Amino acid sequence: MLSRTENILSLVMIPLVMSACSSGRTTVDRIDPQQTVDVSGNWNDTDSRLVAEEMIQDALAHPWSRRFTEANTGQRPTIVIGRVANKSAEHINVNTFVQDMVRAFIQTETARVVSSGDAREQLRDERFDQQDFASPETRARLRNELGANFMLLGEINTIFDREGGREVKFYQVDLNLTSLESNELIWVGQKQIKKFVERRGVRR
């Protein structure tokens, strides 16, 4: 006959065993971050990286960049990336896309990129703190920021067409590069992605 302690232990262990049996087995495989993997058909890291790289290459291939350099004694244009609005019906991590564009700009070495938004405010706060607490020979100077010549703005839109287990996902990314001094649009870029997703076993 089981003792009181053994009965209590049995009652505790039964739910744990049942939970372990019902939860199944989870496996995790590490893969190359550059590998293309589409699971749901949604916007993913590969879409973000490829769209950013292709659109930035297209932007810098147009004559505006060369004309700016020629008119400014060989200086590279300076760009600040503004708001990229997600107007799609899907959650898209826009910050990742923006960082992909920043990296693509810098890697080309054709344009310079300055910080924007919260990052710029943090940098300014640090500079002001240095005026009071850093030694004169190491503190960063005030009012010595690199001013941007152009601002990049954009938006992401989607159109989904679904019937039963089949779905077509259409993504359109529009980017505009504008002169900060004149408000002149100097480059307009567009990239489209279309995916056909079929979920087997779903009644049509």
C-alpha cells in the first residue's frame, strides 16, 4: 500500500508525464542566414535583404549621384533615411528593412549615410553630456554634424488574393529620394514581389 508521500508524488508526476507525451518533440536545425527559406509565404528576411540591395543599387546607378559628385568637387552625396511606412495587411519589420538599406548604401561607398530618428537624438544627448563631463581634448564638438543632402522615404503595400488553400501574395515597395534643399524628387524606385502559396489539405 502506498504511503501518503508516495501518493502525493504520484499525483504530481502524472500531469508532468502526460504533458511531456502530448507536447511532442521539437527539433531545431541551424541554417545559413543567407539561405532562402519560405515557410508561410509572408515577407521575410530574404525579401528584406534582396529588395534593399536591388533598390539601392538602382538608385545609385542613376545620373543624380554622378552629377552631385561632379558639381561638388568630388564629394559623395549624403543621405538620411526617413520613414518607410508599412501600409500592408501584414506585419512587416520595417526597421530590419531600413537597416538593410543602410548597409547596402554604405557597402557601395558611393554615398554617405547619416543617422536619423532616435539614434540621432541619442548621439546629440551624448555630445551635450560630453561638454560637461568629458575632458576638453576628447569631447565631441557641437554643431559639427554632417548635413544630409537627400532624404529617402517609402512605403510597402500588399494585395492578397485567396481562395481555399491557394493564395497569391503581391508586395510592392516604393522608395523616393528627395533633395532636402529643393524638395525635388531625384529618384523614384519600385520593386515588386509575387508569391503563389498553396496549402495542401485545405478544402477549396
